[in-house]
Amino acid sequence: MATSQASKPRKNGGEENGNRRADIVRAAGRLFRENGYSATTIRDISDAVNMRSGSPFYHFKTKQEMLRAVVLEGVDGIHAAVAAAAARPLPPRERFAAMVQSHCDVLLGDEGRDFAAVLLHEARYLDEEALAEIVRHKDEYEALWQGVLGELKRAGLIADDS
């Protein structure tokens, strides 16, 4: 007897549920990058994660909500990596280098490449509320960089931008 996706037992009280959402976000990111948001269907995303076409709606109300998740989870992922580097007890130059390395590692990885392309080319399909949320996340991310740049200026390692 074949078991359907829905009848598989969940590990650790719902771990599979969380992984399925993450699978959907990764697949949507890849497909939005490859085909564009408008040309990607829910069926395309469902097929990519071996789900029935309506199953992603258990995790997301709309395709736009999937787009929002791709962009915000990408922003949050790069922010977390760079924040970890920024928190390291290093001299400013080395901390800056660690932050740049973390930024590049995330963006050049498979999922980061998808996120970056989607952010640059497909974010225009997001509603105003989602765009405002992305701007808030971007501002927090830029504050990390402003902090280390301020330290580099005070240490005389870079010139003031005026």
C-alpha cells in the first residue's frame, strides 16, 4: 500500500511540517529566479517539492506570501550570518573582513543566489506592506555595516565620506 505525503508520520512533533515549509520556500526561490514570479505557478512549486498542487496553501495563503517568505528569509539569513561576524571580538579591520566574507558566502551559495535574484528582479510584485517590511529589515542590516564603518573611521583606517 502506498503512503501519501499527508499520511507520513511527522518526526519530533511536526519537524516534517517545518521542513516542508522550508522546502517550499527554497523551491519557490529557485523557480522565481529561473522563471520569474509571474511565470511560476503553484503547480510548479508543488511539483518541485513532490506535493499535491493545493498542499502549499497549508503553509502559505497566496503565491505572493511565498514570494514574501523567499525575500524575507533570504534577508534574515544574510543578516544572521553578518551579525554573527559583527559580534566577533575582533579588531575593526578583521571584523569588517569577516562580515564581508559572511555576506559573500551567503549570497554566493545556492539559496543566497536565488534570494538575491528574487530580491532584485521579483520584489516588485510584493505589496506595499511586504515592501515596507523588507525596508525595515534592510535598515537593520545596514546598521550593522554602519557600526563597523564608524569604527574603521575612528581608527583612521578609512576616510570620512564627506
